[in-house]
Amino acid sequence: MKCTLFVAVFCGTSFVFNSVLADPPKTPASSLPRDQPEWVAEIEAAIKAQKDRQQKLFAEFAEKWGKAKSETEQDALEKWRHEAVHELRKADRTAAHSLMSLLRKHADDPKVYMGLAFATMHGGSDDREEAGALMGKYHLSNPIVLKWAQFGRGDGCDDFREPIIRDLLADKEMAVKDRTLLQFSLAQYLKHKAEVARMSDRSITWQYGSDYIAKFRKRDVAKLEAEALEIFDQLIAKKVPDELHPGSSILESAKTEAYEMRHLAVGKKAPEIVGEDLDGKPMKLSDYRGKVVVLDFGVRRCSPCITFGRHLRKLIDQYAGRPFAGVGVNIDKDLKDAKAFVEENKFTWPTFWNGPTGCDGGIAKDWNVQGFPTVYVIDHAGVIRSKARGPEFDPLIEELVKKAEAAAGK
């Protein structure tokens, strides 16, 4: 399993930052020959400009973070980063929209594929869906589309991916491994489509934009979840031997995804966690039953983890003497890093150490952690009430703490 440091996720595009990032990612050379028509050059220019914008933001954030020493400076930088990423996203949407007339005109030309892929990643909701439909109509035989369908899971906000995957699966001559990868990808995608459809209007607007609300509300969540589980269970029953990623099998990944759907969904009772804190002392999640618990998975050198941890620290101070607790799960492979993370940031709440396996084992694997920070809100009865940060996080904490007090007769 591969974990990622996420600070901002937009539909189809994740902007990944690391607070100690030394060098921005390098822009790959174009795969297109130089003797291309003018319209191809225009697509190439738009793609390069987007990558340049993102690289510039990576580099600027890394430089500013390296100079920010105080919490006040770092908090101000996080606010700047949030605003800068949203401005970047607006520029990307504008760039993708400006290409749409070209993409329609040359939709069946093999050379247009890169432009369609660009629009599906960076366009607004309508442009993404149209570009995806054109990709599925004219480029299904492109080997790159197969790999994209197998591994480019997205985050469930688009609708165009599903018919492309299903059309590819209709090929009865497809190799068994390719089919298995597609089946897993479809199940994972249906799961994510259901997850985002369960979000409130306010959270959808905050994370994706208000233009996604109507799209998400049209989805049959129960049907999506039922089919996803059915596919995961079929893969588990077949004991498929194929590798998903190096060190990660489809079988184990299917088991983890199915377990998350059955045991880690909102409304489910949180599974017990038994482990040791950073000093080797035993601790259990159930020790905090009767309190509202914010379970926070994080790592050192992750600026979003630091930012959220500081917010959690404020909440712990705010609810002192009331039924509320923060519980950390540190995923650093090196115990020294785990201890440094809490000491440097004055995070005093109890923290499990996941052990030397990182995301590939321990609590992180059991809870299917794939990005940082991952946050669960668990009520006084041990029931998962939220798996997301956002504008409704603090009001939910207040509501749940009051319910915990009422249950205790306070």
C-alpha cells in the first residue's frame, strides 16, 4: 500500500506537498514528436503551463516552509497555501476549458489523447465529463487508456470513468490479469463514488465545488456500495494471485477495501485498536469509551498533519474537563521520528506507534490508511460518526460532546 501526504484534493487531481520537499517534481519531457500540427502544439503548451504552475507552487511552498519558524508563521503559510492551490485550480480549469473546442474538433485523432486526459484531470465538472466521454468513444483501444482505467482510480467525483471501465471489461479476449485489475479498479471506484455522494452539500462545496452537488445527489449510494462489495468478495473468493503494486496484492487489497466498507464506514462501531504508545506502554482505543474521540493518523514531515494536529490541540484545550479526547496513530517507520513529531509540535495526547512497517502493516493497514492526515471522529458509544475534515468538523464535535454529556447524565 502506498500512502501519500495530501493537502488538497480536487476531483481527479491531488496536490501533494511535503514540508521538507527539497526539489519540486520535474516536468517529464513530452512524448509527442516535434513535427506536430499547430493544434497539438497548443495542447502541449497548455499541459506544460499547468505543470510549470504546479512546480512553481511546490517550490515556493517548500522555500516558505523552510523559513517559517514559529507556529504563527506556519499557520499563516498554510492559509496562503490553501488559497494558492484554489487559485491554481481555477487557472487549470480555465486552461482546460479553452481547449475543449479543439478536443471536440479532433476527438477521433490519436494525437488528441493527451489533451483529453488533461481535461479529465483539470477541467470543471462539465468539461471533465465531456472529455471523458470522448475518450471512451474514440480511444478505448489505446493501451494507455487501459492502464489509466486499471490504476487511475480517481476519488469518485466523476461519472465518465465507470462506463469506460465497463466497456473495457466487455472485451472477452482480455488477458486474465488485465481483467482482474479492471475489476478491482471498478469496485474501488464505485466505493469512492458512494463515499463522496454521502457528503453534505456544504462539504461537497468546500472540497469539490457547488457544481458537483446535483451530480452526487443523483447517485444510488446503496446500489454502488452493494456492487463494490460484491466485486471485492468475488476477487477474495477467487484468491486472485496478481500484484496490484510492488509488495501489494489484489487479494489483500480487496480484503482491506471490503473490511473498510463493512467495519470502518460512518455508522459502524469502530474496531478495537490494541497496541503500544511511543514509550512502549500498552494502550487501547476502548480505554476512551464514553468520550468523543478524534483518531488522527499522521507522520512527521507532513505539514497538513502538523496543521491539523495544532487544531486538535486547540480542541483538547477547549473541551478540557469534558468527554473529549484526541488519540494519535503515528505511521513513521522510525520511532525517533515518531517521538520527534509529537515533541516538536507539543502534541501531548496518547499516540499509538504503528511500528516499522509504515502503511504496509499494523493499525494503518487495518484501517486502510492511504493519505495523511486521515481522521476519524468516534462518538462516546464507539460509533464512527465522520471520516472527513472540513467546515462541519468543529460543529460535529460540539454536538457529539453534548450528547456524550447527556448520556453520562451531566
